[in-house]
Amino acid sequence: MEQAIVNGYNDASRLLMENKLDAALAVCLSLLKQAPGNSAVLNLAGSTLYRKKMLPEAESLLLAANEIAPEIEEITLNLVRVLRKRKRIQPAINILEQRLACNPASSRMLSTLGEIFYYDSQFAAAARVFEQLLTIEPGNVDGLFRLACAYQECDMTEAAFDAYWKILALSPDHPDAHVNLAQIYKSLGNHAKSLELFQRAADLVPGDPAHASRALFCLNYTFAEGSRLLEKAMQWADKHTDCLSSDQPLARRKTRADGRIGLGFISADYTRHPVGKLFLPVLKCLDRDRFDVHCFSNVDIEDDMTALYRSVAPNFNEIHHLDDRSACSLIQSRDIDILVDLSGHSNGNRLGVLARKCAPVQIMWLGYFNTTGVAAMDYVLADEINVPPGQEAFYREKVLRLADSFFPYVPSSETAPAKRDQAAPINFGCFNDSGKINDTVLTAWAAILENVPKSRIYLKSRTFSDQWVKNLFLDRAMRLGIAPHRIIFLGPSDYDAYIKDYAKVDIALDPFPYSGGATTADALSTGTPVLTCPFDSFGSRLSASILSACDLDNLVCTSIEDYIARTVRLGTDHSLLTTTTDTLLRNFASSRFCDVERFTRNFEQVLLTTLN
């Protein structure tokens, strides 16, 4: 009998390796009738059921196997894999912690537990587990990388920075360490070093378009000319995507029985990302009688906003687990006529899917402020401000103009904070990503602070929760003429606290050449004037577009010198500041920028023009 079970087990294992799942399961079930308590067969049957996506049944068998043989790591890890897939995170954690209590030196168990904590956004717990792993295996590069990522998510930037450099000392060709270091350098305003590291990662993995995409995205933080950005984007597309359009049959428009138009949106940001928050009101407002709306989600780690998207968009399709070809097939199966990309070259993009032309019309909007360079992308949405006439030559896509603004905005339910006493010293503020604050911006701010007596500037960014980052920033600011006591740092907070922090600010200063978008809208919603200095690039003109849509063109400057002069005047003329703030409060809520219904109807009309 024992030999028969061994032979049957070997047969089932072979069938599983050959992906003959039904046959493998049949053999396992037959063996379990003979030996119902055999942990090896229970484990194999559970693994087969997992492959067949029969998760509750797989969990039941693997729980039984784990109870019989808790000392066998493979069974425990298979059970945890099923629990994770079923989003039963706490039971998975409990099982691993019980196992580690018996064998605290198990590197596989520690690594798996750390991963679970990390992907459940329990980053501090993940860091503790990976620290424990590294006491056992100090040279474990994978464990060190995961620890560095956890540090980064905990805003322990210095610790993450040191860990990534340690990884590169142990493994100089580690592409992901180069990428994450590049992200840190970008947040420090060192775009030259960031670009160097992104490019190194791209060179190490030449077939991976994501690393080169990150380098393209980083160029938007610099004063690179439009011709250079177009050239780099087309080089990227020539290498990574333009060869894919013939890889799959092109989508053709189909006539639907109900006459509706298939409209899809593809994004990695159906989360509490600015794109996720800005797009949701438009999604809710779309005319469902005219459009059959689908969302295609490349979200890796979901949050409460993702759940909200699922409730608003019944046709919510996950594509994170699909390769590009399979994702394209899924989109084509939904008969999408117009596919709108909300990512461009930002993190998590699926330009490899779009390159296969999975919809007859493909449009870029909202998530990226430049050309993708991809031949299969037909249009880019903009308005007259962020892509002025004459700038179309810097886009491979055809530029389509939205009537009123690039996106609409729904003000927070929070009431606008009361402004400070106008007789008190002026407080400036910038709540943008610290990576947008380059030396040219700091030099302009130094001139402003020098000419507005006793003024200070509040800076709020996630990276400013780390003292090392603050010290580096202060050193740079001092070198450019700003005394440390003139800068007040505010760390990250939830959205309501972030909005309330504008009560500390009298005048918001927009960075350049990568201006604010949602941040500018948030400031205006609290009655805080924002001065901006647009350049030629799309990304530098977002705030100008918003201010124009609010009839606040007087806050749009014509040069850096004008930016300094207007800010100084506003900061020293209290009557002018009061008038400007009153006008802002009067204009904002009733502006076309805050009219989601009007924007969405215009948006729909622009989409319809692409089908003519």
C-alpha cells in the first residue's frame, strides 16, 4: 500500500508539472481515499486546487496537511499562499508567527511574513521582520532590498538610502536598487543623479521598458526643451513599443445593439493617488446611456479608494496579473471603442498594452504631462493653456483641446480655514512634492523672503518627515541664500489635516518647471492665492491652466523675475492680498474649474469627435 501511494504521488506530481490539473487532482483524491491522513498527498491536492483557482477547497486540504505536519515548511508556505490569495491576511500572519515561535531562524518563513506585512501596508512590521532575517543572513541581498523598501515606505529615507548603497556594494548590478535610489535622489532635487541611476537601471535590464519610462518621467522635473523630450520619448517607443502594433490583431469598432460607445480607462492609480481622486468625479458623471464604461486596473496594492472605484464602475477589470498580450485581449473582448490612458510614463503604466492598439481610438489624459512617444497612441488631451498653439510639434500624438480646463475639481467638504491676521508676518507655503523644488526655485524664494520682512515659508512633503532630508534641504537652502529659521517643515498627514494646514499659509508658491496640479487646486479651495511661473512644457503650465479657469490670470507670471516681483508685492501690500483672497473665495467654487458636470459633458463631446 505504501509503495502504491508513493507511485500515485509521483504520477500526480508529474501530471501537475505537465499542467494536467484535472488528471492530477483525480489521482490525489483517489490516494486520499486510501490514506486520508497523508500530509504529502493533502499538500499536493491542495496545490492542484490552488492552480485550478478552487481556493476554499485548497485552503481546507492545506489546513488539514498543516495540522498533521506543521514542521514541513512547504505545506505552511502553500497554505499561506492560498490565504493571501483569498485576502485572509491575519490568518496567514498567525500561522507564520506560530511557526516562527518554534523555529525563529527560518529564513523562508521570515521572508514570507515580511512580504505579507509589506503588501498589507504594515511597513513598520515588515521592516522589523526583515531586520530579524538579516541578523540570521547578513548577506541576504533580497532581504536587504525588501528592508530598504520598507524603510522607504516608513519615510525612513536615510536608512533606506544607506541600505540601497549597501546593496549596490554587494550586488553592483541590482537594477531595482538603482531605481529606488534614483527616486530618493529625485525627492532631494538632485535630478542629474536621479537620471543617471534610472538610466543605469535601464541599461542593466534593456528589455524592461519601465526603467526607461522612469527616466523619461524624471525629465519633466528639469528644464529640458520640448524637442529633447519628444526625441527621448520616440527613442523609448522605437525600442520598446512601436514593434508591438502588429503583434496582435488590431481592434475594430463594432456596432452595439444598444447604440452605446465602449469607453475604457486604464490606470495604475485607482487609489488615493491624485489621479484617482481627480478622475472619480468624472467617472461618476459620465453618461451611461451613451457610454458603456469600463475601468482596467493595474493597481498593485489596493486601498479604500480602490473599493470605491469598484462600486462606481461595475465593469472594473483587474489587469495587474496579466501580461501585455493577455491584457490587450481582455480589453478587446469588452468591445472598447475609445481607450483613455491615465498613466503615460508614470509608475505602473501599461504602455505595452496600448502599443498593441487594443482599441480603435487611444487617448492619453490626466496622469502624464507630455508625449508618450508611442505610435499607437492617437491623441493627447490638453487645453489652450497647458499646450498653447505652436507646441503641438512636440507631441507624437495629435493634440485635442478641452474647452475649459484640463481636469475638473471637487472642493473638500472641509470648510476653508480662516486666514491669519493680516498684520502678522507673511507666511508663504509650498505643499508640493519636494522633488519639484530645484535650485532655481530656491534662488527665487530666497529673493522673495529677502524682500518680504520677517516672512517664512512652510514646506509640506512626505520626505520632510525624515530629519536627514530636512538637514540636506536646509544646507542647500542656506547655500542659496535662505536662512534656516525662515523655513518650517510639515510632514505628511491625512487629507483633512493637509487641507487644514493651509490655515498657516497666506500665499502659496508654485514650483517650476514642474508645477502643481491637484496641490494648486487644493490651495485655491482654501482661499490661498497661488503664484505660478509657467514655461513651455505641459507640466509647467498646469497651475496656469487652473488659475485661468478660475479667472485668476493675475496670479500667472511671465518670467522668474515677474514671479519674484508679483509675490513680493502681494506679500508687502496687505490691501492687495486681502482683495486677491476675497476675489479667489468669490470666484473659485462657482468657476468652470469646479463644474464637474460641465467638464464631463465637454469631455464626452471631445471623445466623440475622435470617432468621426
